[in-house]
Amino acid sequence: MLFSIIIPVYNVEKYLNECMQSVLQQVNSINNDCEILLIDDGSTDSSGKICDAYVAKYPSIIKVFHKENQGLLATRRYGFKRASGEYIINCDSDDLLEDEALEKLNNIVKKYKYPDVVIYNYNSYDGKNKTIAFKDIFMTNQDGAIEKKAVIKEYLTHHSIVSVCGKMVKRTCIDVDRDYSQFGRISTGEDTLQSIEFFSNAKTFVYLNQIIYNYRCG
């Protein structure tokens, strides 16, 4: 399996269907070579029931896990440990994948012979309008290989590649058994923390200078 799409879910009944449709409408473009993991982090609204309805309708591609509330970092890592795909794609449950995102990612990993990390652009999204958050981070070309040194420098000096939703990473670059419990239920900086592991373990990087993701503001 090529992609595991990890979607942490917590009290997002207003947005979850929109998120799921943005993913499901394009899985055929990669011959269903993916799985979607919905990780319900102890939701108290109808989010858990929505997850169950999706797995009932798409049992061959969707997996649902219900667990006690632990926060976003622990919930993502719960998903990492249960993923089967070669690559992990992170998608928050109130956000959207851009049209043709999976097809573009499928093409780029084959073009560059399966790099460890693919970094891409994303929009800021207010529910109606999309505004590109970052572009031309490493180059103005449509795509290209980048050195690890350049990635680390950009990561340490700017905010452009901090979000885990702005990159796809090989599952082998994630130490799924690593204990993050010392960080508790941090609600700020969890992407910064998680990206350290991704970048430290990866050796090959590609920048896809296209919009793959829509990040809902607020």
C-alpha cells in the first residue's frame, strides 16, 4: 500500500464530511492504493458516529479507531503505529486535500524514486476563500530534489515547513515506538516537535512546488 492518510478526529462534526469527501473523491486516481485511518480522540459530539458511518460504507479503505482523549500529538502517533502504507499523509479533520493531491504525490514519488520526505505547499482556508500560505520555498521550479542541509536551515529559520500537514514522510522514518508522553498534551508546537523526528531520520528530500493541502484557519 502506498499511502496511509492519518486523520485525527475530535469534535469536528461540522467539518468532517467536507474533509472526508476531499479525500474520497480522489482515491480512484491512484487505484485505491491507500488507506484512511480515522482516529477518534474521545469526541463528545457526533464525530465518532460519523466515523463509524464512513467505515460501514467504505470498509475496504477506511479504518476507525476510538480511544480516550489524549490530544493531537498522541493521536497522530497512535495512527502512525497502526498505519500500513509506505508513506504517511497527515490531514487534520477540519482541513481538506486539494483536488488531484494524491495523484500528484503518487507521480512525484515515482519520478524521484521514492524519497523519504516530500514537502509541498498549502493554502490558508477560511471555509470559502483559499490563500496560498507558502510557495517557492526552495526553488521556483515545479519540483526538485533538495539537500537535507537546506531543509534543516529552512526549518530552523522560518515557519514554512513546520506543519506536519505540509509534508509526506516515509513510515520507515518514524520511530512509532518512541515515547512522547513526557510532552503531555501540548497544544502549541506539536508539529515543530514531530517534524524533528521526520527530518532527523530522513535522508532524501523532494520539494513539490504545488498546492496539495488546504489548512482551515481559526
